[in-house]
Amino acid sequence: MAGFEGLENAGLIEGPQEKATREFIKKYRGGKAENAMADFIYSSMLSIARNIDVQNARGREISRNMTSLLCYIQQLEGMYDTMDEDPEITELLGKAAR
């Protein structure tokens, strides 16, 4: 909306899990090829981390969200491990991303 640029995140407080997840993504993404699935996973991870922080602040149980977050990390490892081991997959994914 015109006039409100830059206020999209006004009032949102970044909690410790979201900060840690954002830092993980920044370091993990570094040097890796662009990948639409990985970008979706990164976005989902940040959303889950935000939920974990809110639940922690309210004294709620977080194990399901934490499990989801860890599953996404494993999925990323699997995606990139496969890419690193197989140059053909790396090439195909690179072409698909263009």
C-alpha cells in the first residue's frame, strides 16, 4: 500500500529461534546454487521458527514445530548432498533454475 513501504514488519519481534534459523539459512545458502525448492524450504523454516518463538513466549509445547524445522534441515542436506555427489544432477538443476 502506498505510503506504508518499509512498515511490513513493524511490530514483529525476531525471537531467538528465528534469529538462529535466519543465521543458519544465511550460512547454509552461501555458495549454493539458486533452487526454488530450497527457497520455499527456507521461507517455511523462518515461519516455523517464528511460531516456535511465539509458543515459547506463551509457555506452550514446541516439539511438533521443532520436529518440522529439523525435518526441513534434513531435507536440505539431502538435496545438496545429492547435488554435490552427482554432477549430472547439479547441471540439470542449474538448467531448470534458469
